[in-house]
Amino acid sequence: MSPAPRRILLLGATGTVGRATAHALVDCGHEVVCFVRPRHAGGRSPDAATGMPDAVVVRYGDVTDPDSLASDGFCGERFDVIVSCIASRTGAPGDAWAIDHDANLNALQLAERAGVAHFVLLSAICVQKPKLAFQHAKLAFENALIASGLTWSIVRPTAFFKSLSGQVERLRQGKPFLVFGDGRLTACKPISDGDLARYIAGCIDDPERHNRILPIGGPGDAITPRQQGDYLFALLDRPPKFRHVPVALLDAIIWTTSILGRLSSKLAAKAELARIGRYYATESMLVLDPVTGRYDAEATPSFGTETLYGFYDRLVRGEVTADRGDHAVF
């Protein structure tokens, strides 16, 4: 429980991390208002509040519209903290700048006018090496937040369990586990939604997390895709069978769709998705050493108790599901 409960406006509460954060904030004793978009245009869908704690207040509106955010979210009321878990769905440039940057900037400007003291931002560890539109959008807002007069906490998590669970059904069907290169090009320290939510909630009362950029991973050693596949094959009692995909194949897809994308917006979007896929195929989700340019697992902080392998155990037993949403594209 928080020693000093706050009144909090939570943005992005319909995502899996956002919903877990709502629970974590309520568990700390805070008063939480969740501002969410209706599931269906033209009406308020009760589905938007599914899975949220009974104690939260749910308000509906458009986070990309500053007038809606002001009138339907803030409602002229006092808030101590803004927690933003919003993120673009696809990472496409238009979506990324509208959500990861503009919507957050709207919230920041309204927070400054309303006298909010603290802004907690869920960002991503990949912004430390920005090559993609959504990374530049996130980083631009991070810089705006740091330059503001508010106390800030920028949380940069590593990989999520849901984004590393897409091949379980493939293996159940007897298909090979897909890896890029030898399967050891990258590594990560995955963190669960629950552990990440508790870390985010802890930023409010921990002065060591104020005015800090906070990379965070889950417990245990860094894990490569090859190790993930080996564990799943053993868990499913199947002989290991890997298919090695050359990174050059992604390069060819990017080149082709980029050329054709000059004629078609749909193909331009596919080119960006291919660039996102290549990034995650070749870059580790760990802290980047700015001096050596290498990823450092030892320098990547760990938090929580839930491990990816434990999640795989529960997933295979049918005790949990992987709500991957737009992560399914990868």
C-alpha cells in the first residue's frame, strides 16, 4: 500500500499492460480514473472496462483529441499523477506519431495546466537505438517530458511474454521453430505484464525512480530465440526442429515493398512492418552500452518473480492465454 495514496489518471488501460497497471495502482491504494476509447464508434461499449478492477472509474473518449481528453478525461478535476501506457497499434509512421508522440504530448500539456505533479511514461527499451518511426516518435515525447516542469519517470521495458509466444501452436502442429540466423543473434530479459505493472506503480512512491530513465527486464538471465525454442520443444516432448531464416530475406522484402510502396500506401505500410521485423530479428532488447555499442545483459536491471519459461509452462497447460493482439504481426 502506498504511504500517500494519489489520484491518478491512467491512459491506455485497455491494453494488457495498461489493465495490469490499473490493478497494481488499485492494489497500492490509489484512486484511479481510466480514460479509454470506446470499443465501437458511436457508443460506449462495456467491453472496454472488461477485466478492470471494480474500484476504478472508467471514462470514455479519444486520447488523440485534446478537447476530448480535457472534457471527458480530466473533467476539470484534480489529479496528482498521470500514468500513460498508450502505444501505437502497428508502429506505422502515421499511427506512431499520432499516438506515441501527439497523444502523449496532449496529455502532458493538459497535465501542466491542471497542476499535475508527476508523469509516468511507459516507453520501450528499443528507443535507445532508434531506426524506426515509432521509436523516433517515442523518443521525441520522452525529450518533451524531460524538458517539462513535471517530475517524470520513463519506464523502458524489454520484451513482453506475449510477443515471444507466437510459435507455441506451430510447434504443437509439428512445425519447426523459426529463428533468424543461428537463433543467437539477439537476447532479451522478458518481463511479464504483472511484474511490469507493479514496477510502473512503484515509480510513484520511489524517489529513486523520479526524473530517471528506467530500463527494466524480468528476472533471470538473458534468453536467446534458440533457447526459447529448445525449452518449448522439451516442454512439448518433441525433438528440436529449427528453420533458420536468413536476415537477407527480410532485406529483400524491405527493398521490394519499399519500391512498390511508392505506388501503394498498403505496400508502404508493409515495408515499415518488415523494417520493424528486421529490427527485432537483429537487435537485442537489453541495455545498450553507448561506449562499446554492444548490448549488455548484466547492465539490464531485473525486476519481479515471473519468468518466460514459467509462462510457457502455464500456456502449454492451458492455464493462461497469450493475448498478443497486434503483436501477432511479428
